Amino acid sequence: MIYLDNAATTLRKPQQVIDAVVNAMTSMGNSSRGTHDQSIQASMAIFQCRCKLMQLFHAPSPDRVVFTQNSTEALNIAINGLIHAGDHVITSDLEHNSVLRPLYRLEQEQNVELSFVPADKKGCINYDDFEALIRPNTKAIVCTHASNLTGNILDVKRIGKIAEKHGLLFIVDASQTAGVFPIDMAEMNISVLCFTGHKGLMGPQGTGGLCIADHVNIRPWKVGGSGVQSYSKTQPAELPTALEAGTLNGHGIAGLSAALDFIAEVGVDAIHQKEIALMQQFYDAVRQIDGVTVYGDFSTTNRCAIVALNIHNYESSAVSDVLAVDYDIATRPGAHCAPRMHQALETTEQGAVRFSFSIFNTEEEVKSAVDAVRCIAQQQ
């Protein structure tokens, strides 16, 4: 099977990740729930992973790295914990529903006002639009680092400067870029960085988190067991406990920690260059096939290793099914939880077939995928 759905989750993990999870499941107890060796081992493993994430993202300190199940939970914690009734938020057409739906709910339930920076037919934006949309009650800019549909990158450093200039919070969804692009919270003026562990970070599903700048205080989105201050009626105020109610996924975090070691060994830049080379090989070939339409901005290699396309007027789900059944190639069709981006690309009815590449893919697999697209396109 040729797996080209890495923007959804990386299927092929480094072996050390698998080994770490298995070892954790046979040796680790519950972090902060006891003083026995197994509990202490879990606490140490989780703290070590916090330190590695702090270093990767240039977060202020380990205690400001908070673990969640995924970036959706992280974004809900950040958005619901920082945005209040009457606030105005600026976001973009590139967003995933993990950003859009929390904002829409706040709009409906708390009269939060929303403005969207529009995308053109290549999925690109005008950065001047961010500043033009700022109002007296603007509280935050919330945006993705990269589109999960087109792979287009946003210049978060530039957006961060706009946020800093106007005293706005800057919440970034790094679901597609964490582990693949250098991210420096301080340099990019990021208030809250939300990430998931199971994509570019190559960790297990059920892992993710948020990194929080020093000046940012987030109201807990959920409350409950913490292992400390059990007689208090309120959630402990200290980070990371304030935002980590309930038992953490210690086994998964152990695997994520091993994945971070792999990324440190190979290098973020090396991983990105390998993935982009595979993407470029695929893009250069399929864009020349009659009947194939490719979406996104490919004028730069400063992008994610994603190619979204359609073949003639075929339904994207039908094309993806043929790729899976006849060619044993895994892709992602449909709307990709990115409704506004599909509106910008004018693909709301057809959807798109997304091919996304990982460091573990090969040139031979890319050639097979190109041949499959060509065969489907030639069938009238």
C-alpha cells in the first residue's frame, strides 16, 4: 500500500516511537497520582517531553507546554479561554473547522464578532487585510500556519508583528507545520501555539498540546482531577495543571517524546526538504496531465508537501476510491474540514483529492501515484 494521506496522520512512524509506546504501556503508572516508581517514571517521561517541545518551539518554559489529545482540543482551550462576549476576532479563509467551529459557536452564543481575511483562487491572501480589519474591540488574530488543503504557508512572523503592533493576541494552528517547519514563538510573536502529535511530529494519535507565552492567561476549558489540591473546589491555577484536568495520555506522550528525538536527529530542515522534493516530483508530473486541475500556490517551495487536485469533473470521492481499490494508494477526498477554502477555490461541489507526503515515502511511490492519476485521467 502506498500511503499518501500524511496530512491527516502519519501512518509510518519511526520504530523508536513504537518501541517507546510499548515500553511505556508495560512500565508506566499515572503521572502525579502517587510516589511509587511507576508514577514517578510517568511524571519524568512527561516532563522530558515538555522540555523537548519547549526547545523545538522556543516556548518560555516547560510548565507553559500543556498536553491535549490533539490540536482541536488545544484550539478549543485557547479560543474559549481567551475570547469573551463582545470581542472581535480576525481569522482567514484558510482555516480548518477546528478553528472555525469554536469561533462560530462563540459568535452565536456570546456575540463574538468575526472577520475573515479572504483567499484568492490559488488560496493566497493579502497580508494588508489583517490590519485593515482591526477594530477597537479586536481581541485576537487566530489563524493556521498552513492550509491543510492546498499546503500554502502563511507568513506567521509577519502576522505576529501586526498582532504585536496593535496589542492583539495571536493564536496559531500549527497542525500541518509542527515538526516540518522551524517555529519560534518569541520571534513570531505567537501568544498560543496549538499543535497535534500525530502528523508532522510523527507521534501517536491522541497527543497534542499548546505552548503559551508568558503574558497569556487562559481560563480553563475543562476542570477535574489533577492529582494535587484535591480539597480545592476550583482547578489549580498553576500551569500546566490548570489546563490538564484528567489523566494524561502518558503512553502516547512517551511515543511523542521518542518522535521528537527522531526529529532532532534528522533535522526539521532535512525532513522538509525530503518531503518537498517528493511533492515537487509529483506536482511537476501531474500538472501536465490533460484533465488534471491542481490547486494552491506552487511558485515557492516554502509550503507543505501537499498537492490537491481534481480529474476532469469526477467526484473527488470516486477518484480516491479508485486510487485505493485499483491502485492501493491512500489519499483524502472531499472537503477536508476546510469549507471556506473550498469556497475560495470554487470546489465546494466536487471537493478535491489530496496527496500528502512524508519523509518515509519514496520516489518509486510517487511515480506509481503519477501513473495512477494519468490512467484515471485517460479513462473517458
